Amino acid sequence: MSRLAVPLLVALLLAPAAWSEEAVVVDSRLKPLGRWLAQEDPILRAMAAFELRHHDDPGAVHLLVRLLQQEQDPVAVGCALGSLTARSRSDLVAEGGPVLAGLLVKLVAHENRILRQRAWTTLETLAGKTVAAEATDLRLWWLRHRDALAKEQAALLAARRRPARPHAGGVPPAPDESVTVPADRNSDLYDYVAELRRDGLEVCIVMDHTGSMGQVIGRARARAASLVKRIAWLVPRFRAGLVTYDDAPRLRMALTTDGEALQEAFGKLVAQGGGDWEEGVDKGIALALRQERMAWSAKAWRVIIVIGDAPPHMGDVQPLLKRIVKARNDPLYVHSVIVSTVSTHESGVDHFEAIATAGGGIHVTLGDTRRLEAELVALSFGASFRDRVQPWLDEVALLRQ
């Protein structure tokens, strides 16, 4: 792709710099996302760009193009391109036009394979036909079609500005009628991620290490370092720790920023023992909550994720739930600890949902151990946002391969 660089540079220098900001109307429902796209933090910009793929409101393409004009972060660029690939040609032309075409021509030379593919897909939709990949042909296409694209864009925008015919019996809006901008329903998620990146995140994995957990332990052993890297990229001030249990708990690793050390701790795990159905889940959680053993930070967000296929002893359930509620109200910490549970038994594990409820977390049944790392990353963001952030986290993992 490096052969594209010189001719593309010539083409882009000849490209129109921008279009009139007044020419494209941005639907009021998109204005909250527009504010997040303008944040200094590239993670927040990437999240907002990804969110736009779920919006077909007028102005979505315009916001994405405006982001691409100045965006340098490859993940944010990839999220924006992913949102553009699903748009119709009329939207791409009307709200992007020659400016978008010029950006795409430049991005087909990007070093990231996924970004190149998405740029090509969007460029061909915008062109309405297959565009040759050779540098000379691409340059010629751009030089020949940019003026035609500009004229088509102007015509489409003019058609969109024509007032719509009111419904029978309807009352047309007054020219000076105000429009109420809706509340930003995603604000809580973006605010939360911003706080995580500011205050830090600490996660302790509490795992059953008895014989039936062999496959899960093997998967965790292989992916521990990757898990730390994925979360640390999202939350620079991130620490992780490991506690295991059978009928008794064992501290394998206090909270650390060292992904290799955590993987080494997982590497020493051997699934063995058990025999009775119930295990010391309560003792594993109790050890994870002990400040003098884990060294939790007072200000960071704290998450405990319990992974197992066997329930706690019946007599330990109610004391455990009370312990968790008490820990969540501990005034020593700025944020309440979140306790989530992962059942590795296909039918779920008794009392794991109650444990997660008491801990303000979520209970997940893991049907495929290959999803273990993805589930742990999503659960690290807390129960309230797991379902909302998981698709975006998968997107980030793809773009950062």
C-alpha cells in the first residue's frame, strides 16, 4: 500500500478542504453524541463514533466525517469507519461528499488492515461502483469525480432542505419554534468511563480451582496477560489480583499492574481436589475483600468477579450475603465494591445470582470458555454497563489485533 502515498498526497492537496457547516442539518437527537465526539479523550470519541452506527438520524454521517477530518487515534478512526460502512450512498454523498471521498482515499493506505478494508467498502458505496485499487487509477477516479460529487451533494442537500408537506390536519411548525434537545441517555456510561480513566480500576478474580474447573483454568492461564493489557489500554490505572478456593481460600496474587506476574500466578494453578459439590465460595470472597491482603485503593473503582461451577455451602449463604452488603457500605472507599459472578456450569450455579445481586453486580452463565476473556473485560466495567459496552469492547479488540 505504500505505493499509494505520493499520488494520494497530490490528490488530497487538490481536494476541497471542507463544506459549509450550515449546509448539513444535524438532528437534535444526535447533539449529545456530537459533544462526546469532541472530547479530548480518544476512548470517549471512539465510543461515540461506535454508537453512531445505531443511529440513522440526519447528520450522523456529517458528525463522523467531521471526526475523521482531525482524528489520529486508530481505534476512533476504525469505529467511525465501521459506522460509515452501513450508511446508504445518498447519506454518504449528501453529508460527506468530496470531503469524505478525500478522507477515504487517504485511509485506504492506512497500515491497519481493518481500517483499509472499511475505507474501501465505504469508498465503493460512495462511488456507486467498484473503484480500482491501483494508485494511478484511484488518483484518476478522484480527480475526475470530485466535482461531480460536489454537484450531487449540493442537489441532495437542497432537496433535503425543502419543507416537508404536513400531514392532513397537521399544523406546520412556526418558523421560530424552539426545538428541545433530548436528554443524553448515554451520559451515565460516558461519565462512568471518564471516571474509571481518572480514578483507576481494580479487579480481583476469585476462582474455584477444583478438578472440574480444568478447562476454565486453562483458558484463564492462556489469556491472563492479554486480559490485563486490554483493560489497561482502556483504563491506564488498572490493577488485577487473583484468589482461588476449594473449601479454603488462597491468595495467589495481590493487586498488581504486572500482567506477566498475573499470568505466572495463573500458570501455577492446577485444577485438583473437590469431591463434594459445595465449595468455599464465601471464604474466597472474604479473602478478596480483606484490605490488608489485597491492598485495595481508597479512590479506585473496585470489582470482584467470582468464577465457579459449584455453590457455597448452604449454611454460608446468608452470612456471605450480609458480608457483601456490609463491604459495599464501607466508608473507607469512595466507590462501593461490585461483586459479579460467572457460572461455568451450563445450567448456572445455585446462589450465584443472589451473590451478584447483593454485590450490585451481574450473574453470567458462560456457555463457551473462549468467551472468558471477553466476559471478564466486560464485567470489569460493572453490571450496569456490561451489555452496552460489550459490543464496543469486541470492536476495540478487533481493531487492536
